[in-house]
Amino acid sequence: MTAELVRGQNHPLPSTRLEVRVSAGSPVVAGAALADEQGAVRGAAWVVHPGGPRLPGVEVPRRAAREHRLDLDLDALPEEVHRVTVLLALPGTPGAPTGFGAAAAPFVSVSGPDGTGIADFTLTGLDTESAVGALEFYRRSGAWKVRAVGQGYSSGLAGMLADQGLSGADELAASILEAATGPLVPARPGPPAARAGAEATTAAVTGAATETVTGAVTDADTAEVPPGGRIDYAHPRRRATPPAPAAPAFPPGRTHTHGTPPSAPPDARSGPAAPVAGDAPGHSMDERLYHQVWGMFEDLARSVAAYRGAVDFAGARLEAELDRVLADPRNRIGGAGDTAREEARAKRDELVARAREALDRDLAQLLAEAGVVEPALPAPCAGWDNPVWHAHRDPSAEPWALRLGDVRLPECPELRIPLLVRLPLERGLWIDAGRSDPGADLLDGTDLKRLALESAVTHAVRLLAAYPAGEMSLQVIDPAGTGAAALVPLVRAGVLAGPPAQGVAGVEAVLDRLTRRVDLVQMAVRAGAADALPPDLDPAAQLLVVNDFPHGFDDRAVTRLRYLADEGPSVGVHLLLVADQEEASAYGPALAPFWRGLLRLTPLAGDHLADPWVRHVWTYEPPRVPQGSRVLEQVLAAVADARRARGR
């Protein structure tokens, strides 16, 4: 499973032969800097760039472009090289953005030689910076890891090279940009089958040899072709006739894990195959359902992107035809101009109607698939209205994934895709108690914070129930005691590791205990001495719920909380924060990386989850317990009973 990295996070590498894919909203220059064990770049010869694109173990592109592929063979690097930093820079050509903040956030992905995804990283938070260190591959104890860096430089490529300790950084930067800003060379096309499939789909939607790539309407013959072929937004099982297999295209470096095609194509007249739960690769049913849900997410994203692209194309063609009509003086008098305008609008309406027809066909298939997948989901991934929760039993093993809510798009609000994340959690969760979402203004601050904490309790209960009894310990910090009412179900069930911590002393005690645990486990792992951990250390994973942050937190406590958020997930300490970002503004920009490192959720439905590949903004809906249902209390009682039975 591909890891979604945040700034500063590292991830082990299962292979030393790697592909790094780069996707940016405008052309960028890609390169790499090699460094020794002390992090020093020993000279310009240790920088791989478009003017010198190859060194042993590293190859980078020769031109600036929106899409790049870098090839790495870490075993082929010289022995003195212990670090490889992937560098991105804006070329500074006329008309190009002067800072990364003026374009879509760059995205980098790392995959193995077989295309299996390893890690992804979206470089958010950039503004006037025109150069950035994206990823760092580093050698530690004989093994290689990748770290998400995201360090930007407003001083540009020269400033970034100077920060690497290189003399003559200005001259080297100028030569790199000069070599990279020649005529753009289109990326190599994909396999003929992939191109044919994409062109056939485009022609069916738009009625012309045009397509939409990354939001721009271009002619199919002159469109810039991304690596691996043109983007094909249609899912193979949702076409009227089965095409030849196409290369994966969403997003670069990932594989589309939806069901495998049948060995013999079905008769097109018989219609699409009936959906089946678990119709995706995987060793277990839970894994197959997880991949199937994400396949449905990708299918919906592609179908809606194709529809929106067709509508944009139809509108652009209408404007062009109207301009052409108005440019002819003969059409300004009499009925000829009115007739031409009506014909142009009729063509636009026909294209939009055909695109909507294709979208509705895809949506009908996805709705049918959701109808069979939703009831089959295991408890951690199921909605609270699923009967599986009413017969909850203590699981025997850690689950594959956890449901955090649903996502949807306005074209089909009734189709809700479960938002699933892999377990154990790789980043903390933040329940936003601020007024940044629709509907928040209708509530006063107290009600909004109560809803946010109730949502956090719901997530915590689901996480506790997902793990076998005693393998997840829950601790709560409620400095002012304002969350007592919302925390009643947890306290009454007896599933807390201790009473909710209150006051400055309570905050310090919990943070001290968890910080010590992280330090001890990290040292034991590094030393290979897990048996040497002290006997009073709780071996269970830890979930820390913090209410009303930053109330009750001084500078030292904030620093420790940031440490737990950064280092805790790797050793089983997870953070669930309830906070209003504006109320924490007194700490200034020091907390900006902290917020970016957490996954933001909301207690009310909100449009805040962005898709960097097709640029959709998804509406997130938090999980809801049906009104009047006691399922939450029943699940908590089952968890408490299982703990008592195991003596934990």
C-alpha cells in the first residue's frame, strides 16, 4: 500500500531500484544532489541536472516539463554517497509562475521497478518559493529510507544550491536553467492500446478528436502527452464495449486496483457485468474490499473529470463559434447571425447532453456497486447503520483499514464513497472546531466545539473496537473540563486508561508519559532490544484525544505535542486533536507544519478535501450514528466486556 507522506515523515524502501514521478501545475526543472554521510555535497559534479543528467545510480530529465520521471538505483551509487535529494525549480521563463504558490501544488511519487507504489508526497504550503527540495533518500544502518522534505527557497535554485554548500551556486544555477529551458519535448507516448482506448473514450464523450488534460482543452494531436499515455478517465468495466487493456494512468506511479478483467470479454449486448463485493486484488476479503472502495473513488473521479472536461470544451467551442459569427459583418444584420448563434448553442447543448448521458451511465454502475459493497464491509469500514455493528465481537487481529467518513461530488450527491485509511494510522487526525465550513455559522462556539468532540469520540470508539481487546489504549486530555458531557460514554464504559486529564499538571503528566514511551520504544527498536523495555511500559498502541487545544498548553507542552504528532505514529502513539486553528494563532507560524501534518476532518459536512490529480474538491461527511440508536453504547460495552475477559 502506498504511504501518503507529510513533511518530515520518513518511510522504509522495499527496493533500491526506484522511479520518482513528478507532477506540477506548471513546467519545472528536476534534478538531484548527492551528499556524503555528513550531508555535504562535495562539488558541482555531485549535482545531477539537465545539463549533466546522468551519474552512476541517478538519471534525471533533460528539459523543464510538467511531468517528470527520475530513475534511481541506490545500490549503484558510489559508497561515499549516503543521501540523494530530489530538487525542483521553476525555470523563470517569461509567463511562467515566479513562485510555486501560483500553481497547483507539486506532487511526487516513489514506486518500485514494477510500478508498485511506495510513497507519495504533495508539496503543500509553498508560496513565493521558486525552488524546493522535494524528497530525500538516505542511508541509515545499511538500509535506505525516503523522507518527505518540502523545504522551499524564495532565493530560487541558486539559493538552494548555496544552501547545499556549493561554491559558484549562481553560475551553476544559471547553467542548469539554460540547459532545461530549450524547446519542450513531449513525453514518450504510452502503448498503442492505451492511446487507442483514451482516444476512443474522448471521441465518444466530445464527438471530436479533442480531450481534456489537467483542465486545459487542447487538440488531441497537439496535446502534451503525460508519461504512460493520455489520461483515460473511463473505467474499463463501464464502457459499452470492452477495449484492449490500457496502461494505468491515475495517478502516475499508482496502479488502478479495481477488479481484474475477465479472461474472455463479455458480449457487449449483455451490458456491464453485475457488481460483486470483493472484486479487487488482495489476499483477504478485507483487503479486496479496501482496494475495491478506492477503485470506486478513482472511477468516480475519472468519470466526473471527463464530464467536466467535455462541458468546458463545449463552452470553449461555443465561444469560438460565436466570435467567428460576430467577426463576419454580414451576420450582424438580419436573421443569419441569429441562426448561426442558435446552431452553435444547439451543438453545445448536444455535446453536454452526450457527456451527461455517459456520466449517468457510469454513475448508475457505481451506485449499483456501492449497493453490494457497503453491506459487505467489515465493522471498522462499515457505517454505523450497518447491522455488523449490532453483533460486534472482539476482533482476533488488527484490521486492514478504518472508515473516517464519506466523500462525494456535486454531480451525484447520493453516491457516497467511504473514506478509508490504512491501519495503523500514519498521521494524526484533527477535528476542526472552527467556523471554516458551511453550516458552522448557524451554531455558537460552544455547540460547535461540542459537536467536534462528539465526532472525536465517535472516531475513538471505532478505533478502539477495531483492535483486539487491550491492544489500543485510550487517553484523554480535557484541560478545562469542558468536554465532560461528550466524554460520558467513554468514562461510563470504563475504556479509558485513566480519568480525563485536566489542568496544566494533568496535561504535563500525560505528555511526559507518552513522550517517554516514544523515546524508549524508538531506542529499543534502533538497538534491536525490544525485550529490554521496562515492565511498566504499556505495550498497547496509544490513542491520545486532546480537547480544546491549545487551552492549558504552554510552549513546552506544545513542543511535546508536536513531537508526539511527528514521531508517535511510527511507534504506536496516535493523536486525535479537537481544535480551532484560529484560537491557536497566538503561537504564530510555528504551528503551521503541525496543522499540515494532521488529516483535517470536520464535525459538519465540508468541501475541503482536494484531489491534486483531477483537481476535484470533495465534500467530506463525518460518520453519523443514526438518531435514537444506542449502537455506540453497545459497541463500548462489548469492548469493555472483551477487555475484562482478557484481564486488561
